[in-house]
Amino acid sequence: MKIATWFSEFKNDLPASIVVFFVALPLCLGIALASGAPLFAGVIAGIVGGIVVGMFSGSQLGVSGPAAGLAVIVLTAIGTLGSFQSFLLAVVMAGVIQYLLGYFKAGFIAYFVPSSVIKGMLTGIGLLIVLKQIPHALGYDFDYQGSESFVQADGSNTFSALVDAWSLLTPGALLIAAVSMLILVLWDTTLTKKHRLFELLQGPIVVVLVGILFNWLFQNGILNFTLADSQIVHLPVAHSVSDLLGQFTTPDFSQITNIEIYKVAVVMAIVASLETLLCVEATDKLDPLKRITPTNQELKAQGIGNVLSGLIGGLPITQVIVRSSANITFGAKTKLSAILHGIWLLLSAVTIASLLNMIPLASLAAILIMVGYKLAKPSLFANMYKLGWEQFAPFIATVVAILLTDLLTGIAIGLVVGVFYTLHHSYRNSHYMKETTTTKDGREVHHIVLAEEISFFNKASILKVLELIPGNAKVIIDCSNCKSIAYDVVEYIRDYPLHAKLKNIEVETIKFIQPKY
């Protein structure tokens, strides 16, 4: 896409970019905290993911940044490698590997994920967002922003945290969250239909401003509520240019011969690439225009982003479904929104960090709950159920598994269920039986027509139907439609006449050609 066309939807992309910026900021900080890295490393990753990856990516609506799915890997890797600087070298190497994956066209992997699993991923993430953000909305903030794991760092889990949140809620946070949700619902259902102004000024932007106002009223004693430090955004404040530059870190290139660096780099490249490709598929599903992202170009863009992020002190980057879905939900049309959100992160770190540190997490939780609800609407469950178990089973398995484990594990379980149904479908559709006829001498004729593709998994169903042929009958095994028959099935059909003689069954084959193996 030419740069000039990026501004064709500026009126939609600008407000969406501001919303994504507000969503991304606490996520960048929370993931950095969970990763055991400097907080500013998360902001750097968000900036690079927005501006650099956004420019090189072929995705029109995807937003990249630090991912919660890599937090545990990062935390472990920093400890294994001994320093954050050594870890940054691994991030650079991971970026090089990702670029090579794109160059060698490994992006095709994304197309092997069934639609039912992708929809389950989106719905699972939507429910996860809602469940994870309710405690933040109530002021119970022990789990970091952006967490995707069922088991939390403090030993509790997604569901027990909800119970704890109600018993330890903060009235001030609850007030802000309630007002924020009311604004978002009114904005979405009523106000945008009243005047063009409400379409241009997104409800989440108003929610953030109202949240800052409430926090100011609390701090000045005008309203008798308080918020703890853990209940507001904490962006590192640079008081001078030297302070800002001091937050950037460079890799330790003296570790270039350390084999552990490359082990960590390979793991990060594989996990980051899988998360990105899955997110690309999910984002394309959500795109109202159903544009298709070139996956190999995306891997190259992510590789470039990770190389740069590692060189200047940032966390590893992937395309992230939470930010991408927020981008789509609030009206983005082109990649300009993702690029602008990165610019806002950069400018905020330089200029208004102290103001952003007035934003209550309860306000941002309300925005994310709205995003989560739109991803997991109840009607989606009903629609998937109507499609039958072959679609519904992988869908619901993915949803439940994501809620009870984490994103990648949940998708893997959904894929296993999807493969099972694919094999079952293949098993059932290996052949069809023409109507049974009778010869002049009273012998029944059973005509079996095999499908175009016969794999090893079809062997059981073919064996079963042949074993059910009654004695003294005739069976015709029709291979005229077959383009490929697995050796196991060829071997069985070849040997079947020997077995059939015992039951006095006459066997005729049509176009059965035994391939040379």
C-alpha cells in the first residue's frame, strides 16, 4: 500500500489509534513487569511494534507489541542468560530467524488452522479479557495487565481472582468502572446515532478523560475515595533528555558465541511467529472488508521489528489480538492507526508521562471489557452450534482450553479436536455404496465406489464394509474415481479376494491399479 493511501481513512484511524494507545500502554507496562524486564522495555516494544512493524506489515488492522504469551519465556531467559543485555542479543537473533522464516515462505502454516479454531480463539480471548479485567475494574490488581494464563503469579487463578476481587474491592475503582461502562454503552447504542460528533470522538477517549478527572477529584479530597498506586498507570517519567536516553539499552554483543543465546532465540522466534500467524488469521476474520494479510511479509515485518527492538532495549514483539481487536472494534480502516498508536506511545514517553500516570486502571478495564464482550457475544455460540458438531466441538474446546490454560495451549487443544473431526469426516466419506442388485442366479451384487482420495485413515471403514458383505454374494470395488490410494488400502484390496473365497464371495475390481512402491 502506498503511503499516500494510508491517510485515506484518517478520520477513522486517528480516534481508533488513540483508543489502541490507551489500551496498549498498561499492557506494555504489565507484560514488562511480568517478564522481569525494565518497564520501559515494554514501551519500546510497543513503539517499535506500532511504527516499524506497522510500516513493513501487510496487515491493515493488526497491531503489534509485547505479548503476554512470551512473558514466561522472557523471564526464564533473562535468568538463564544472566543479564538483560544478553537477552536483548537473543531478541535480535530471534528477529533474524523470523525474517528468514518469512524469506523462505514459512507463513503458509497459518492456513492450516481451521476456521472453527480461529473463532474459538477470538471468543476465548474475549471471555478471558472480560474475566481478567473484572478484578482491575473492582480495584483488585494483583495480576498484571495483559495476563493470559489461568494460573496467576500469586497462586490464584482466573476464577478465584474474581471471588477475591469482590471481597477486596475498592469503592473508588468500582465507581470509575461503573461510570466508564455507562459511557461506553450509551456511546455505542445511543449517542453515535444522535450526532456526527459522537462518531468522531470515540467513547473510550472520553472514558479515559473522565477517569483522570475522577482521580484528580479523589486526590484533592473533593470526592471521598482513594486509589492505590497499583490501581493507576505507571509509565516511567523522564525528567530530561538524558533520563529518556538512559532508558534505552543495547545488547551485549560479547555473548555472540554463547550457544544459549541461540537456543533462546530459536524458542522465541518459533513462539512469536506462531502467535503472530494465529493473530493474523484472527484479525483477518474480524476485518469488515475481509482483506487477506500476506503471512510471509508479516513474518519479515516482525523480524525487522524484533531486530530493532532488541538493539534499543525492547521486549520481543508479536502481532497481538487484544490490541488488534480493539483497533477494529473502534473503527480503524488502515494500517495508519497502528502506526499512529506507536507514535503516541513515543510522544507520551517524552512529553506527558506524568499526566498519563493519572489514568485509573479501572477506566482501561472498562474499555477492555467492552472489547471482550464484542469478541464473545452469546449469539456467536448459538451460530456455531447450528453449524454442527464438526464446527462446534473444536470451537468450544478452544474456548474452554484457553480459559483453563493459556492461548497457545488452548489453540493446540482446539487443533487436536479439529483434526479428530477431520479424520472422522474422512473415515465416513471414504466410499459410498450403490443400490444392491441381484444377478439371475440369485447372487447379491454390492457395488462399492471409493472416494477420490483414500488415505490410511480410510482403511478401517473400507475394511468394515467389506467384512459385512454376506457370503455367496458378489462385490464390485470401483476405483474409477480414485486419484490416490494409500498403500495400506491397496494392500488390503489386493489381498481381499483370498479372504473372500472362504465365504464364496466373487470379487471384481474396476480400474484398480496397484502402484509400484
